[in-house]
Amino acid sequence: MKKILFATLLTVVIGIGAISVWKYKDLTEKQVASIKTKKEEPTLKKPKTFTKEDVQNNQLAQKIDQYLKMKNRNHINVYVMNHQKEVINQSYGNLSLDESVPLKPEHMFLIGSCNKMITGIIVKQLEMEHKININAPVKSYIPEFRNNSITVKDLILHRSGLVYYNVPDKGYGLDSSVKSIISAGVDFKTKGTFFYNDANYIVLAKIIEKVTDESYEKNVNERIFKPYHLTQSAFFNDENLKSKFVYGFDFYKNHWIKSNVTNLDKFYGAGNVYMSTEALATLTHHLATNQIFDVNTTNQLMGNLAIDVAQKYRYGFYKEQGYYRTRGYMYGQDVVCYFNKNISIVLATNKIRFEETHINEADIKHIFEMVRMDNLNRNQTNHTTISPSLNKQAIL
């Protein structure tokens, strides 16, 4: 009897255990299925809220785009920043002549003489650090410099009288360039008056090296590119970014050919840097909005009497009516930039003859005026948001 009772109880226990395991397994499978279902369900992102300013910038971008298309512009990149916001970052046409490679916003142009502004900024930084005295003779920094009457300020303002720079046939790099400039001497007909000359900023690059005991290239990387996150910027010999470099074209014997880029090593300080239009606009924005220097220094640098001289040109850029300007043309590439405290615009092309660069100048002037007039019509204090359901594509 006891054996029968024990067997019955054992059967019941085993049955209950089996049912529990089955129910647990069923529950676990349901939980897993529930988790999987939740994972597979798309996460609904909160719709972006667009401000009135976003809509206004989108409308402005469309006007700029229509203008450039109406002008049938090709082989150009344009970047516009307005009140710290990107308005347009657009490419038109192609990088190559056969139209097989399109231009892209991240492509980097040889900025030519816009490089002088970078040199000028570093000179001003070193001046603020009391490492450079702009009123001192160049000879005090470069002992082999023959003329004791030429000052650092003369170099900054292009009034040194140095013989116009001709690229030396021999040697490599900044030292060979400076040696050639020293050897060429001074043209006293131009001394003391404004005479634009690459030689001045090449010598400034050497002074930068002398007072910092570091290469010009390292100074630019550490003082400009890195701190202001200008990742689409590089020297001509940067292998890591070379694939993004734009190449230019020359008009030769009634047809276009690819420019033969040589001797860029001879233009340190004056024109061997590549930048995207966005990077150059960002740098000028930082300069104009006191993010590189304090307010007083920026005002002195950009004011009517920069370094006590009433001259449009100062530290690598020009002061115009209502804006500042820097430009460079080199090996078929033309880059021009207009900027002030609110607006930064860069227009660059890789297919234009030097005698036709006035076309770019006219276009950027027109775009600058479009942005300026648009700002006059805005209420800058009104940031009322619009419906989140507005199509994102419509905002750009």
C-alpha cells in the first residue's frame, strides 16, 4: 500500500514539474518574442523643429542656387555662412574636363594668396606673444638679410621694395626661396610704397620659423588647422588628403589642358595650402568674430588704421567697404573670399583664365549683396518655430 501511495505521489510531483517547465519555457519564448518585436519596431525620431531663420536661409540658398545656374557656372564650389549658420555648400559641374568626376563640397582648392592671411594671423599671434616686433628690422630675425632698413611691418604691408619674386630654379623648400629673395635684393623704385609681392610673405614664413624654432608647416597645423578644426585643409605635400585636392586647367592653344603644378615647395607662407571652401569660410568667420584674437586686437587688426597705416591691405587680406577680402589665383584655380562679422562667402573654381577672374569677383560680390539685403529684411530677434511636420527636404 505504501509503495502504491509513494508511486502515486511521485507521479504527481513529476507531472507538476513538467507542467511548470513547460509553462516557464512558454513564458520565456513569449518574452524573447516580445523583446525581438520591440527591437524590430522602428524608433520614431522626434521631428526636427525648424526656426524661421532656417526657412529664411533655405529661401536664400535657393536664390543663390538659381543665380549661379542662370549664369551657367561650371567647375565651381560656393560656400555661404550667415550669422554662424551654413546657408549653402554647393558644387556645380565637374572636377575633370571629360565630366567623369563631379566636384564635391569636400574638394580642396589651392588657395594661392589666401595663404598670406594665414601667415598674417600667425605673425599677429607671435606679435601678441612678444616674440615678434613688427617695427624691428628683418635682419634682426634673419641675420643674412642684407638690407637693414626693411622692417617686419614693411613685409606685412607689401612695401619692402624687395625685387618681385621669381621662383628659383635650384634648391627645395623655404630656405631656397629666402636665399633667392635675399640674392635678388631691393628695387628702390617700389620701396616704401604698396607693391604686392609673394617675396614679402615668404620671408615672413621664415621669420615665423626663426622665432618659434619650428617649421612654418608645423606652426600652421598647430596654430590654425587643429585649434579651429579645419580638417579639410592641408599643405601641398600631405599624402593623406591628396585625393581631395582639386587640379586646375590652363587654356593653351585654343583648348583646355590640365595645369602642370610645380614648385609649390617654393611658396611657403604665400601660396601652397589647399582648403575646401567651407574651411576657408570658417577660418575667416573665426577671425572676424573675435575667436582668434580678443575684441581689441581684432578691431585694431581690421580697423581703418591697421598697424598705424591707412592702407587697405593688412596681414594678408584687404579691407573694403562693408567687408574684407582675400583671393588667390594659382595654376588655373581661383579662390575668392568676402567676409565680415556676419557673413563669410567663398567662391572657388578650377577652370578659369586669369584675365577672366573678374567673373568670379562679380559673382561673389552679387552673392554678398544678396545676403546683405536678405539680412536687412529679417527680424533677427524673431526665432518663432514652425510646424515640425514640415518636410525636411524643403529646409535643405
